[in-house]
Amino acid sequence: SARAAMASSVHVAEYAVFGVLMLANVLVGLYFSFGRRARDGGSSEAFLGGRSLGALPLSLSVLASLVTAVGLVGLTAHFYRYGLHLLWASLTVLFLVPFIGRVVVPVIYRLRVTSVFEYLRLRFGNKVGVTACACYFVLNQMQGAISIFAAAVAVSMSFHLPLVWCSVAIGFVGTIYTALGGLRAVVWADAVQGVLILVCPLTILAKILHDSAHDPSEGASAARRPFSDIDMRPYIFRTGLDFTTDENVWACLIGLLSGHTYRMGMDQMVIQRYAAARSLPEAQRTVLVGSILLVLSTGFLGIVAMALVYWYRDCDPLLSGTIRKIEQLIPLFVHTRLSGMPGFSGLFLTGVVSATLSTVTSAVNSLAATVYVDMLTPYVKMNERWVNAIVKALAFASGFLMTLLALAIPYLGSAIRVFMVMHSSASGPFVGVYLLALAFPWANTKGVVAAVSLTTAFQLWVVTGKLFYGIKPPTMPVTLDYCPGNATSIAATLASNVTSTAVARVFPLYRLSSYWSGLFAALLTVAIGLTVSAVTGGNKNTAKHIPLTSEVFLQMWAKLKLLKTNPGDSSNWSSTATDSHDLRTITGTAQRACPG
């Protein structure tokens, strides 16, 4: 059984490798935590590193923030079970680089805002910005807690330590240097962790290549069909335009446009990295290099997944009952195969914990930033002498709450799935709101509120229905035919056929691919927002929204004669009002001049 297989003794080299690499991680964060700038820099240093960071560490930090422990283990398992079509989304990420670099980043950088919600407050008013911020706080706390729990489970299983203490240690370490050192400490620690995240999956690939060539023991390559026998078409070349499945080329290439626009251009953790760059060109380079690193990381995980397909497809551990969930696939391999090579499982585990630490520290810092900038400063006058203490207290409180949630996860049960449904339901409408703000100066608050209310309700309905009926994509072909001493053959395709037959009786909207539904929700938000804005007099307020709109779109609307204002005016705004405080004054004056 898996339990017996994983009960092997831990080699001292695993402790040594894990301990040394994790100590290096923490020391980098602590080094910047005790610097003078961390002590005296105020909120700008805490949340934006004094706007003085370079593109390379920021790009590695973008990677480390986006790749969670859940993703590192879960995405590889997803590739193994459902196919590699998500690799097509790498082209989508690269395709979005010009849009994010030319449209999103210049607006955020020019306004010198700390958070995406500060921008939304400027554009649509405090109520919209603060409501979005509150939703983000709840969902990101849970996301960080799940990451802590996932890494704690891996450490607990590997080193036979109590799960509670593993969770507390990971949460505490990440919180301490984030609270003391701010974004500068987070970014430089992330840079180290980003390298480990890129390297650690390759340990599995190296082990499989080694064993397939040199390991004569039972369960090695002798009982496996050649890799060339694998039919790659179902894995990566399903080209039918089917809106009911996630796993095809078009769903990943086009359907995920909305998801990756949010991920690379609108997530608060990523936006902070762009805003922290020392110049606009550095911020734009961060977009490019960060996107390339994310594509490389996803590609590495795809290669590792195919190596695992070669290793396990003829004796699938899920079919045989060795594991109960597909997410246990990598822990199974690490414990049964990597443990034979001293130091390798320690290296892999370091990558998993690094992915968690980077996610936790980024989440703690961004949550503290949004609470301070969007929930406190608009309503409470801050004494400069207390700013540092308040900022650190917010980070400590955020990390403490996240760690407590991680400890509660084993007892929450289905609540976790509910939170994940809410998270996936909110991202599509959020992208739509952000596009309305960036691209359409005539969109108003009434239009945005109506659009978000309707599309979020629609998304919650569809995603909840999908969750209730347990709709999943068809699985890849695996078997038990080549298991050692096995006398029974099970065709995995049977499960897929049963699922597809049951799905045929489900309400059609519940069958809609989650990838496509996110894109449709974003487009629907834009359409409803523009329609309601037009009906409620959005054109009256166009002038006051020009300094908050992307110059790319201002020029395009002017050429199409949809905007009467000379697009050259936008450059005047950008040169004379580069600070969000100035823009609050300007837009407030314009609003009084143009009521409604």
C-alpha cells in the first residue's frame, strides 16, 4: 500500500539538503528585513520596495508568486490524468505580453498606485474598490492557507513530523520576514525560491531517465512499453471546437484568455511587482521575462508529467488503489523512487515548500497593502510616525490569520471547494471590470455594479452546478495490465465512458467548460457594463475618466471618432498628474463639474 511504501526511513542527506536550502531561503528574506530601508521606509518601502527594484528579481518573484505548492504537485498530476492541453495556454500567456505591457502596466505605473483596488476606487468610487478589496482579502486568505496546508502535508509525510507544527513553522517563517522586510525582502527571497521551483521538478525527470536505463529491479523499465508507443493525439492534439470540455486546443488557447489576463496582468500580487520596478521600461521587461519564466516552468511540469505517464500508465496507482487521489501521484513517486537517491527527495521537497513560502509571503504582503491602502487610509488619517508600526502589524495579523486557517483546513471539508468555486467565479467578472476601467472612459459606476452583479451570479450558478454534478474531463488511457504479479486487467476508458453518458443528461449550461465560461463572463461584463452606462448617461463623465484610461485605447477611440477629446490631451494628463492623490483631486473636481 501507499502507507507502507511511504514508511521508509529518511536518509540524513534529505534533512541536510532540505535544511540547508530552506535556511538559505529564510536568510535572504531576513537579510533584507533588518536593513535600514526596511526599518525607515514607510508604506512605499513595505509594499513597493521603494519603487527601486530591477526586472530580473521581480520576474523571478512573479514566477514564485504564481506557482503554488498546490500547482506544482497538482498541475503535474492534472497533466498525467487529463492530458497536456494546458500547454497551449503558454502561447496565450506570450500573446498577452504586449497587451499587459502596453495597456495595463503604463496606467498602473503612471498613477503610482499601490493596488488594483486603489485604481478601481479612483475609477468607480470607494464602494466598488472597497467591496472588491474585501472579496479579494477573504479569497486570498483561503488560497494562502491551502498552500500552507499542502506543503505541510508534504513535509509531514516525508519527515514524519506532526502536521500542526509543520503548518505553524511554514506560516511563521513566511510571515516574519514579510512583516519585517516588506516587499524588498519578499522579492529577493522569491528570486531564490523561483530558481528552486524551476529546478525541483527536474529531479523526477532525472530519476525516471536513470531508472529506465539502469534499474533492473521489479517495477523498472523491463515491465514497461516503450515511450514511442504512447499516442500523443488524445494528450495534446484534440482540435474539435467543443465548448463542453476543458481539455482541447481551443479551450486552452482562447478560452483561457480571461484567466491568464487576470493571472499576469490584474492579480494584486503581480501588479505590486510591476509597480515596484525602478522605471516603466523595467516594469515592462518584468512582464516579458516573468511570462517567459512561467511558460518554462509549465513546460518543465509537462515534460515531467509525460515521464510519469511512461512510468505509471501500465500500472496506474489510482486504478490499483495504491493512492486515493491523483494529487498523491508525485508524493508516491518521491517516497518510493526518489528516496533511493540521497538528497533528491530533500531537493524536491525544498521546491514544494519554496513554492508555498513565495505564495504565502506574496499574499501576506499584498493583503496588508490592500487593507492599508484601500480600507484604512481612505477613512482614517494616518500619523506618519505610526505608519511603519501599522504596516508591520497588518502583515503579522494577515499571516497569523492565514496560518490559523491552514490549521482549520482538515476540519472545513466541503468549505474549501466552496471557496475555490467563489474564486473561479469572481476572476472572469473582475477582468471585465478592469477592462471597462482601462479601455472605456464612458463606462460608469452604475454600469459596473449591474454588470458584476449579474455575471458573478451567473458564474456562481454555472460553477456550482458543475461542482454538484461532479463533471470532469475524460481521463487519459491507463491500465493495470503490466503490474507485477497482476492477474486482472482494467480498462480506464470505462470510467470515461460512464462519465460522458451521465453528463449527457445534465443541464447544458452546467456542461460549459470552466475555461470558456470565464472568458464569456468577462465579455458579458463588458457588454452589460457598456449598455447600462449608455442608458444611465455614462457619456457625460467621459472627460474625468480620460487620465485613468489607457492611451492605447484613447488613441484608438479617437481614430474611430468615438471619442471627441483629442488623444493628445491624455499625454498632458500623464505628465501633470502622475500621482494617485493628484488624480483623486482632479477627478473629484471633474465629477463636481459633470454631475451624474
